[in-house]
Amino acid sequence: MTFQTAVWAVNGNLVDAAYARLMLQASTLGSQGVIGHLDCQVNATTPSPTAGIVITSGAVVVAGAEASYQGSYYGWNVGNDTTLSIAPTAGAIRSDMVVARAEDPTWSGSPWGNPASGQIIFPRVISGVAAGSVLPPGGQSVIPLARIDMPASTSVVQQSYIHDLRQVAVPQTLQIVNVVQGPGSPVLSAPSATTVAWPPGANWQIQIPNWATIVTVAWSANELLWQSGFVRGYMWPVIGSSVSAPTVTTPQQIISIPASDGPYRHTIGGGAMVSIPPSIRGTTQTLQFANKTDGTQTGRLSFGEHASVWIITQFQQQAALL
């Protein structure tokens, strides 16, 4: 059999259901999960917790697991789903898993008895999974949404019992590289323990993607020239207009150069993975470097024409509750 083609843009074509599922599987690279980082969260009922749970609106892709070349299924939860409840526990603790399952009755040997039209993906509760489980039982077309760890003798689902298990099917990423070369007239580092923006020019306006929940940062300050005296302080990148009260900060990288090291050039660097708060997603922010001493140094660092600073910021999309 040669290549099969079904193009919607050409009049007269019909798309077989299995072929459509295979196209979805190809377009999502065989991955499965929620589409957006806020999609299909599992929450306790509010304002008063009950035995019920709430699944928020959003979309999912579920990869078929029961048959060869089954393809993937798309489901869209419109509005909050409140159809599920968690059975009360007796004298022992129990963990249940809330999942989205594709129950397709059309493949050979399917155990699902629902009609072959209409809804195919359903929210379900798999009761009695192993403690700490993050994956549902194998062999089914299913993605996990949350695990609910119920204490003994409990009939009410508290928010603290719910553990988010969602994964974004095809997470977005954006990598930005910024570099600044030192000026012709060297600029010395801060002389006190006050946090200041340094080195000069190491600040950029960056657009935070509206889907970004995590940023991974890697940076290096190269060929900083040692000035006389003991140098001890910190340098680190931040996001926000104020270096002393930034919106996002990374770990401080220590600078420690004994006076006996002599007038050599030094390179420092660091890396971190930090969360992006909802308040700055989709906004333009200042990325810059902060610098301070530990209050005991007598020497300083010089940022001049042979020095440079580079920073790589990679924004990532991961499932988030906010």
C-alpha cells in the first residue's frame, strides 16, 4: 500500500476516523497530556469541600494504547466538570487517581460499551492505586490528572489531599541569548553591601511568554579584572526593574578572590531553574544583574573592554495551578 492522503482543502475528500487520529498523533509527536498549562485542573469543591471534585475547563490529547496504529484522541472539557466524586474511606488510607480516558468502542476487541458517536474521552476515578503513584495502570488510553490521597475514615475531599499529575502534551519553549561586552573605560564593582545593578550594560528588555511557567537560566561573567585587596561578594541575575526587590531572582553566586591571587582576570557563572509568577506572564520585563559585597572586602572587580557577560534564558511551559 502506498501513501494515503486525505486533504480537507481538496473537494471530495473524506477523512477516515483512524486516519484523523494518526494525523493528530503525528502533529503532537506521539505525546499526550493537557494542551495548556492551566487546563483540566482537579480541585476540591468550594466554598465547602464535599466528596465531589471539580475538573476545570481545558483540552487534552490521549494517545491510544490498546491497538496498533490507534492514533490519538482530542478532548475538550467545556466549563467545569462536576460529575465525579470520591468514595469514602473506611479504616485505612487510600489513594485514588483522577484520569481522562479515551473509551473508543470501534477498535477490535474494545471493552467500552458507550456509543460510537458523541463523547469518547471521559473523566474517571481509578480507585486504590499505589501510594505515591504518578502514572495510571498500563494498557489503557488514559492520562493522569491528579492523585487524591484520602486519610482513613474520610468522606470529604480537601484541597490538600489532591496532588497535581498533569503534564503538558507538547510544551512550548523559548530560548533567548543576551551578551554585553565591557566598555572601554572600566567600571568597578560595588564598594558596599548595598545591592546594585552591575556590570553596566548587562540589562535587557525581554518579553515573557504568556505560557511561561518556568525559566532556566545559565550565565557567565568573563575576564573580570581583579583590583588590589580582598574581593568577596555576590553576583546573580534577576528579572524586574528593581535589583533590590526583583520579581524573579536566582541564587547568588559567590565571588571570593584573596588578595594574594594577584592582578589576574577571573570568570564566574551560575545557573538555576525558577518559577515565573502569573503576574508577569505576557509582559515585558527587565533582565539584569545584581551585585553586592559581603561588607568586608577591600578590593573590587573591574568590568572593561576585555570582559563580557552572557546569559541564556529558556522559558518553559509546564503544568501549573495558576
